[in-house]
Amino acid sequence: MITQSLNKVLSTKIENESLKMKRNMDRLFNLLDYNHISFPQSLILL
């Protein structure tokens, strides 16, 4: 029971973190785009 709720809390936290990270990545790409900086395609795939 405790394990279950702990897992839920953890997965929610991880989800939030990855969403935050995605937003930051989007922001970074927008910034690079805005400044017309081109970078390798392989970087985008990461």
C-alpha cells in the first residue's frame, strides 16, 4: 500500500520534471531559431 502511493508520487514527480524539461528545450529551440542559429540535426534527435 505504502509502496503504491510512493510509486504514484514518484511517477508524478518524474512526469512533471520531464514536462518542465520539454518546455525548456522548446524555449531553447525557439531562441536558437529566433537567432537564426543552425545546429546539427543529430542534436534535435536527442
